[in-house]
Amino acid sequence: MTGRRRTRSTVLPTITNRPVRASARTAAALVACASFAVGCGVVPGTTGGSGDDTITVMTWAPENTNATNKPGVPAFAQAYARWVNAHGGLGGRKLEVLTCNDHNDSVSAARCADRAVEENVVAVIGSYSQYGDTFLPSLEGAGIPYIGGYGVTNAEFTSPLSYPVNGGQPTLLAGLGKELARSCGPVALVRPDSIAGDELPPLLNSGLRAGGHSPSADQLAEEDATEYGSQSARALQYSTDDPTETGCVVPALGDRSTTFMDSFRRSREEYPDVRTATVLGSVDQTVINASGGASGPYEGSYITGWYPVASDPRWDGMKKVISEQAFGDNRIDPADAGVQTTWIAYTVFKKVVESLGDGEVTASSVREALNRGLKVSTGGLTPPLRWKFQDVLATVGFPRLVNRDVTLQVVRDGRLVAARKGFTDVTKTLQNADLN
């Protein structure tokens, strides 16, 4: 594992909606004094930033990159703001959503966070980035809460200013491993050769181990590759080493999982019995349709998710927002886990603002409301959410992971449907994970 490439391009982040108003010196001053109400002329997170009774927040995600892209995340956030404002705002206040493109790049992700500080946002909501270790320190220094990130890195489950709404990759992989232990022979994990990818094998193996299964084979792949022929061949070879058991291949490559499956389809002709399994975010209904539906490689695959399937009526509120404010916007797919997470994150933020009543909405007041133990219902899309400083998973490095429930789905006749009713709690599985 030594000598691996960790470089990223340094493309500047794209900001929409508002001009840059603060100089680099002002931004540095804001970071230095954001946590103190005395001695600073401007505190990041004051309502509207200028006393205009507007609540300003930010949502970011990568767009137009050669790896994972989540354009639906900022697009839905802006649609949500239009919907809220068309229905009287948040407690009579206008909601303004700024967006930023982190380009799947650590420098750009940090600059998105710095811009959030410059713009005096109340919170960063419903975003996606692989670089939590890079951007969270800037938010922490300014006291800006990070509500409902995608959960792609472990840093989102350790920062005291992070308020995740799902269990991220930890719960999905632990839940998937637990299921595969019941039905698979040798398991091969194909995952990105990246820092975020390094966190995946121990989580999948925690579930496999809970079911009495041996660890998976860890196969590295470039995140932005255009084909995965050699990785497919190696994964198939490993998963068929034991002729008495049918093995499983688990691609966890985000948007590149589709590219992997194109190569895998060709390579598996000699191994028709090998099954695939993955996590939501790497595969959704759109991907299944594009890969051949019932005749494609995902038929029969188990897929773990955080939420009910997209056809569940509990998503009707989100779909109403899309219908009213983003009809025809093909960036926004209601079956996309990023869009779904953004809906839940803004639902949480709306409940926080409502809890403050006529009080000032600031980064500090939002944090205090959440830290006091505000309990948020999401209409059954998740268990009731409440964030505490101490939690049952603090001992294994996930003190902010408050939602440990996953759903098990399966591809039947080309459709992603619920494999079991309700949610599965993976707390005990994660408590036994070897993450060192």
C-alpha cells in the first residue's frame, strides 16, 4: 500500500448565486473569532448576514468531474429553497441557498468551506464530499454546523459540528456484509484506491465476521478509470476459488460502478453463477435500467440502503417539491440517495428553525438547538433523529453516528424492491468492527 497516488487536481470551486464580498483577510478574521461573541464585528451565521431577515445556507457537491458526480444535490437544495419561499419561507424568513462545486478535490472542498465562512452561512446542509478531513476544520473554527452530509467519510461521524442523518458507508457496508455472510461463498470487494476507499474493507468485513464469514478480498481500482477488465477478472477468480460455494463480487466505486459492471458483464461469461451486491449510492434504479434491467448483471443482487425504496409513499413530500419547483430538471432524480439525503437534511433544518420560534437564527442557535437534544421526526424515512455528544458507538470512533438503521433491497425482475420490511439495526455489528 506504500507509494500510492494521492494527488488531486486543484481546480477552483464554482460558487453560484452570490458575489464574493469578503477579502481573504476578512475570512481569516472570521475564522479566528467566529466562536467568540465579544470582540468581533461580524459573527458567521447571523440571520441573513446583514440583518435582512434572510436565512443563508450552503450546499455543495462535485459536478462535471471524471469520478463521482452529484449534481442533483445542489439542484434539489435550490429547488427546496424556491418551494419554501413560495410557501411563506421558514417562519416568515426567506431561505437563500448558495451552492459550491468541490470538484472531487481536497483543495476545492476546503475553499468551499472557506467561502461558507466568508458568506456568513447559518449551516452547510445536505452536501456530498469525500474530503471531510479537509473542510470540517474550517467549519469547526467558524462554528458552522454541517447537517446531513452524505456520510461518505468517517470524519462526518467524529466532528462535533457534524449532524448526519444516515449511517453513511459504515452502516451500509456492515449491513451488506451481514447479509452476504448468509448467502455467499468467497467475497471480493472492488473499491477506490483512495483515502475514502481505505475505510471500506473493515466495515464490510465487520458484517461478514458477524455472520461467521471470512474477510473479503480487497481489490483496488482507480476511481476515474474508463474500464475495469483486470479488476473484474481478479474479482471473479477469487470469488470462484471454492468450487463448492457461489461467490459474490461487491463493487463500491460510486458513479464508476456502472463502468465496472460493463467490464464485469463481459468477464463473467465463464462464471454465470457469481452474484453481485453493493450499496445504494453505487447503484440505483436508473443504473439498473441502463444495465439491462431484468437481464442485466444486477438481477438478484442485494443492495443495502439508508431509506425506504423510492416508490414508498413516505417520499411524497420530496416528490411534491420536485414537481412544483424542478419539473423537467433531469439533474434531480427522486431515487438518488444524494437527493433523498438532501431532502431529509433540509427537513431537519426546517424543524430546527421552527424550534427557535421568533428567536434569531444563527449558526450558534442552530448548534445549541441540536446539541440540547432536539428530536426530529422525518416522517418514517429514518428513525427519530437526536444528536448527543456521547453515543453508543463513541468507543469505536463514530460518536456522531446516531442512525444505525439500514434497509435491505433486492433487484427482482429489474426493479429495486424491499427484500425485508422495515429497518435493520447494525449497532452491534459496528461495535465489533476492527477499524484500526
